[in-house]
Amino acid sequence: MKQVFLLLCLGAFILSCGGKKEEKKDGFEVSRTKTEEKKTEVSEGVPVDLENKGIGPIENLEFGEEIDTEMAARGEAQFNAICVACHMVDQRMIGPAMKGVYERRSPEWVMNMILNPDGMLREDPIAKALLKEYNNAIMLNQNLTEEEARDLAEYLRTL
């Protein structure tokens, strides 16, 4: 009889040690395990839309086959003077990275965003989505002329 009792006690002991239960605690938990994520330099949650021309004075813009180096040089000077406060070439900052912008937006949209950011942020769905994506950081109107904006657009082609 003692052997049966010992056997039952041993079996109960083994079963009680088998499953480890985790207690769920209130609050938050910090996980220190490193997760590998593939990050792209340009990571926007906003869809690509090459058909949207935006809201503003530019209705049609055709780029030439070759990049106009004089225009691009003037545009680069403009970019370095006013745009680098919020935009980097290949990384997100306050605003989106500019490299590959014409793979995501039409030339007309880019020009209209440069010339008419207020109207774009009020009415254009892509501009509104970007505003939300970038924590409501508003692109300020730099009061550029169409010629200055065109120089800037030409520079963006070189990135």
C-alpha cells in the first residue's frame, strides 16, 4: 500500500512540475530581443500615384531626354538653401526623402507641391496622407517662382 501511495505522490509531483504558467501582468513590458527588419531608405505608408497632378498652376510638365545641367545646378543651390531644413536626399527627416521622388509622384504633382503647398495640403489626398505620415509637419510655402521651382524639379531628377 505504501508503494502505491508513493507512486501516486511521485506521479502528482511530476505532473505538477510539467507545465509552466506565465502570469500576465498589468502595464507594459520592454522586450530586449533584437528583431531584424529590412528598412528601405524611403519608407512611406502613402501609396505611389503617378497619375495625380496635384492642385496648383502646373497642369502639364514634360521633362527632356537629357538633364539640363544648368537648371539642375540652380535647383541644387535652391535645395541646399531652403529644402535641407526638412528633406534629405536619401533618408526620411521632417519630410520625405527626395531620392526617387519621380518614381512615386508625377512631375506636375511635385511642382504643385513646391509652388502651392497650402492648397495641396488642403485639397490633395496624397498631400494630406503625407501630412499625416509625417506627424502634421506642414511644408511651408517658400514663395518660389515657377522658374525656380522648375530648376528644383530638374535637380530632383539627378538624385
